[in-house]
Amino acid sequence: MTVVIGLMTTPVPGGEAEHNAATNYLWPDAVETTKKHRAHLLVAVLGGGHKALEIGTLWVKIVAACCKQDNALGVYACGTVFEPKYYLAASQAIRQGELPIYNWVYFGLYTTDAGTSAYTYGLKPFGKDEMEVLNTQARPSDLRDYLFDLAYYVLSEDVRLNEGETIGFSEEQKLPIIRSESAVMDGMTLKIGYPEDYSSH
């Protein structure tokens, strides 16, 4: 594989990074910190026939190394801006023989009058549909964990979920899968049913 790191001596154009930093509910200072950046690195891995998971793992290692620079303010990826220490901590999954899902996928959360919803941003580069779980009565942390489990399953087992099928964490569980326009993003996503007893898992 070939790694390309390019130093751009200007901020990310059009205030794009600052705008997307607002989605990071885990980092209260994301927008203010991102506004301070004066340059950015572009990091790419050219796969040369390697599998997507191998390419993605090397990419995380390289970006995590970049996070150790004194002047690194954030990582703009997956439609948000991650705090460097968060990104580094999440990358430790690789050392434990696990997939660095939290580096690859951002799990967005929001609440409306209809309930709490969540979405993934980051599955598409792996050839998978992004997923959403809509209008649940779940705790946000349970909902995020549920989507994490689904994303880990889809990527680790190279599974393709299809419209009209069901998925479950037991023989009896049959949660519907619907493919339709996203509620929050451009394009189509898979809407996955939520097991209301999930918090007990």
C-alpha cells in the first residue's frame, strides 16, 4: 500500500470543518477549537489491491500518528471533527486485535418529539450502506451501542444487509430492514428496527 500525506498551508475551504464540527456531541469545544486551524494535512492510503479493512486500518494508524503532533487540533473525518485524544484512544482497538470502528464510523444522535434517532457516517467507503435507527424511546448511549454492534457485525463479517430482510441478536429476534432516503443525509440508508429490550444485552 502507498501512504500519501499532503500539507495544505490553508484552512479547510469554506468553513466546512467548523460547520461539521458542530455534530460532535462528545466534544463541547469542537467548533471553537476547529476555528483555530490555519493549515491541514490530507491523508490517503492507496490500496493496491488490498482489502478495504486493511486499507482502513493502515489509514487509522497513520492519522493516529499525525494526532501526536503538538499542533494537531482535530481530525476531520466521517462528517465530523474528532478530538485528537479521542481518536488516539479509539485507535487502540487495533492493538487489541479489534476493528477501529469509532475511527471509521461516526455515530450521530439526535432527539425530536418522535423520539431518539441515530445514524452512521463512514460505512460507505467500505462498500456498505449507512444505517439509521429512527424514533426510539431508547437512551442515546444504548442506541449508539446498538448501531456500533451492527456496524461491527457488517464490517467484520463482510455482510450485506438488504431491503426486506430482518436481522436479530437471537433466533427469535426479527428486526426489519428498510432501504429508503435518509432522514438526515443525502442518499439512501438502511433503516433498522430497534429491539426495545436492547439495554439488557
